[in-house]
Amino acid sequence: MDILVSEVGPRDGLQNVKRVMPTEAKKVWIDELVAAGVKEIEVGSFVPAKLIPQLADTAEIVEHTRRHEGVTVAVLVPNRRGAADAVAAGAHKLTLPLSVSETHSLANLRKTHEQVLEEVRAITAMLAQLPEDRRPHFEGSLSTVFGCTLEGAIPDATILRLASELMAAGCDEVGLSDTTGYATPGDVKRLVKMVRGEVGDHAVTGLHLHNTRGLGLANVVAGLEAGITTFDASIGGLGGCPFAPGASGNIVTEDLVFMLEAMGCRTGIDIERLQESRRVVAAALPGEPLYGFIPDAGLPKGWSPAQNSPENVRTFA
């Protein structure tokens, strides 16, 4: 089974660290990710530089990453203006976060649900004017969908309504994001099934998980069993949400790739080469904590992705 590991460290990871990574270091990091076989990278966010100065060079990073053939260049956008900038820069994929917790939405985007949906409609109208070969993929991400540190559990009816409205507004898919690290494996299976029942299996293929309470990889397994085929992760577990108190970093790319390959899934990523990108991050962000068991413990003796022969490749769901 082929699984897409989407590296979100250059965006979600860097937005939550105090130090600004030099642009040249970002480019080297991305080059190393590509060399390791990563096929999708969220390279930044088109938000005002005064809000997130760590991502002020996103347009330049998009341009650099596009030089790598076969790599999907993803970015986060908060509104129509950000989407227009992303299109002008040449991004292949846009993600707009819609927090199902309206309190979190007001803190994160300073917008109500309806105001965010208005932005989505404006973006899809803009994208519809583009030639098909220049039209980026547009994802509406349901943030805090597993619970919010500000509101607690969000009613299912709210989640289903917002998922349906995102698709009706023109999104290509709906992502599910565990912004606060509240998800458990049971939650993952239930919510994936529930939201797919509302908008269709084809419209729910990706999960964005955090490891705040140590359940990140367990939630990946639950996602696999529910039919999810794309998982976001960050080198060294960098990341978190500045507007979700206590929410620590993303699942660790190195550990995720190892687990998936050990389970017989195909990621196309060379785990050992992935360590080079981690070294770039460590050198550019001295003192910033990096997490992960595989980087510390190493690969098991005799480990080789070749052991995952076709007869051992597992099919989920």
C-alpha cells in the first residue's frame, strides 16, 4: 500500500520556534528532503510577515522547491489575499484552516466560521478563473476537530456541517487536523468514518496529527485502518499551534516513515538519507529540541526496506 508522508516542518514546524531559520538553510533542508524521497512538502504560509516572521520568505521557498520535478509544493493560506500570493508564487496545493472551534478560529484567524467560509468561496471563485493546468489543489482543513483546549469537545453536528460547507464552497478535499493533540485511536476511526459519511470517502484522505499525549503513531495506525493514505509529519517533531495552549509538536517524520515501512507500507522515503535533513535543521536551529526514537536508537540490525517484498505489503481498510 502506498502512503504519502507530507513533510510540514518548513511551515508548521518553523512557525512555532522563536529563531528564524535562514532562507539558505531552508533551501538546503528542502533539497535534503527531496533527496530522501519526500514527495510533498508544506514549505510555508502566506500570512503577513509581522505575524509570523519565520515564514516571511515563503514565496522564495516556493520558487526554490518548484525546481524539484515531481514534488508537490504545499502552502497554508488564511484568506483570498494569501491564496492569490500563493498562486502567483506557483504553489501546487493550498490549505486553508477552518477551526471547528469558533473560539480558536477567532484567536487563530480572527474570523468567525461564516467569515472563513466566505474566504473559501472567494478563493474557489478565483481559482476557477485560472487555466486548469495552473489551478492548485485546494484543501479545507478542519482544525481542532478532535477537541479544543479553549472549548473542549466540539459537537458532531458542527463538524459535519462545516465539512459539508467546505465542500459545497468548492474545496477539493477536507483534511482532519488534531491541532491540540486530543485524538485517540478510537476518535480517529470514528471521525474519519463520520466525516466520510457526510462528504464521501474521496474527500477525506489526509490526517494532520500531533503527539502531545504520546498517541501520534497509534493514531496513524487507526487512520490506516480507516482508509487514510496521507499523513502530515515534521522532522524532529517540530511544530505546534501558537493559539492552542499546551499543544506540542507534530508526529516525527523519521519515526513515522520507519513504522510505515516496517508495517509493509510503501513511502518511497529513504530513512537513512532522511537523517541528513535532520542535521540541517539541528545546525540551523541550535538549542531547539528535536524529538524522535529512530534518530536516537538507530535502525534495527539488518534493517532494510527491501525486506518489504510485494508479498509482505499490507492492505488496510
